Amino acid sequence: MGNRRRSKDIEKVPTQLVERLKGHVYKLSHEIGDRSAFNIKNLNEAANYITEQFKSFGYDVEFQEYDVSGGTVKNIIVTKEGIEKPNEVVILGAHYDTCFNPGADDNASAVAGLLESARFFSDRKTNRTIKFIAFVNEEPPFFKTEDMGSRIYAKQARKKKEDIKAVLILEMIGYYTDKPRSQQYPLFFGFVYPNKGNFIMIVSNWHSRSLAGKIVSSFKEKSQFPIESIVAPAALCGVDFSDHWSFWKEGYPAVMITDTGFYRNPNYHSELDTYETLDYESTTEVVKGLGAVLIELAE
């Protein structure tokens, strides 16, 4: 399963990054398991794990708490303050809740990428500020409601007039295969995109197309891993199926970075979405490439 392509040096010891990514996914999906507001014990355990990981990298952790379904939930935020343009913000985010299943690809794979990206930038200087955010309540029944964690954050950011230059949302980044006809698409997109599910996809709306272009260009400069992009209206099924939707609602440039989810992964939203089904070497290539992207966006 998957690819074994290598990008130029961002991570000095790729094998260590592979194992760290796998360790995060194993912890969240196998040891903790279902992480939803209706399983608040597990959700809090996941939040605690993410928090402790951030702290171990040297970050101060901020919580954005709110009440929903009889309990308190929270977004988890750490900030790498920029040197020359600290008021200009780049966000890398991923949701840590699940849809009543182990959620290895959806979305432990993305949380793992978020954590390792934060680790990579912990001792780097950037001109712009980078915020690494683990969002809560992305999954049903909160999806596209006012109780969605990213909706809470984006609305408050707009109210505070936060100068967000780019939002990159990681949504399922762990499932890859070289099997022919393993990749599905809506409508007629299969005629112009690959039929093998061995690439990472950048999903954008028209307003965010410039950001998508920058991401693809920067990624290709540093990585040989296959990358595709699509600029499409939200009406197209799946285009707005993650936390970038919340930022689109507030007019911020945002993209989803994804293995395409249910268009590729047969285990989507099921008990079969487990850690051993993922390709950690390919995920490593994606995370390394995104490190280069963030370096450029935070200049």
C-alpha cells in the first residue's frame, strides 16, 4: 500500500518522523478510540494528550472553551509568534474529534501531522505568526453548526479583526494506495485527475485560489510526492467538508489538505478506520512537504 517517495531534507531523520506520526495515531485511535462530545472522557483524554505534546515542544497552550451537549469542550491553540510581522497570522489546523469510531485517518492522521509540524517550528524563527490549532466538534452532529469548534474560533477571530493571511486545514492525510481505479471523484473529475489514490489534494474555493497555488508551487519545489489541487464551489460534494468551511464563512483564505477521504478510503466513518490501515511513510512525505510550505507562508 502507498508510496515510498522521498522529499528534500526538512526532517533530518525521516525514520524517526515516521515512527512519531505512527505513535500519535496509535495513541489517539487505538488506545483512546472514539473521541466525540458524546464520549467526553475520551475526548478529554485526547485533548490532554495533544496539550502535553505541545507543551513538550516548549509551547504555552491556550484553550478556547465552550459548553455543548451538557459538557465543556475546547479548541487547543499554540502560537509561534513572528518576529517582523507578528500581527500577520498563518494557521495550521486539524480537528481531533471523531464520528463514533477509532478515527485513525479521520482525523488522528491530521492531528499527528499538526503535532509534528508544531515540533518542527518550535525552534525556528518566522516573520509571521503561526498558530497551530486542534479544533473540537468538527464531526456530526456539530458539523456546519454554531457549535463547531472552528466556527467558534473563526467568528471570534473576525470579531477581533485578526489578520489571518492563510488557513491550512489538515483533513485525513494518512491513506494512500497505488491500486488502479482506487480514486473516486464527483461528477466528471475522474477524466482529468489520477485514478490511483496516491496523492495529496489541496481543496480551495475561488476566493482562496491564490493561496492554493502558492501551496502547490512551494510543495513541488521541495517534494517529489504527488500533489493535486482543485478550485471548486462548495456545492460540489466534499469541497467544504471540514474546518476550512468556518473560515470561508468569515472571508478568510483557507484550504483543505486531504487524502480525499471517502473518495478514496473505504474505511471512512467506520470501525475499520484503524491505525494499521494507514501509510505512514507517505504521510511523512506530506508532512515534510508542508513544512516547506509553512516556511514560505510565514516569511
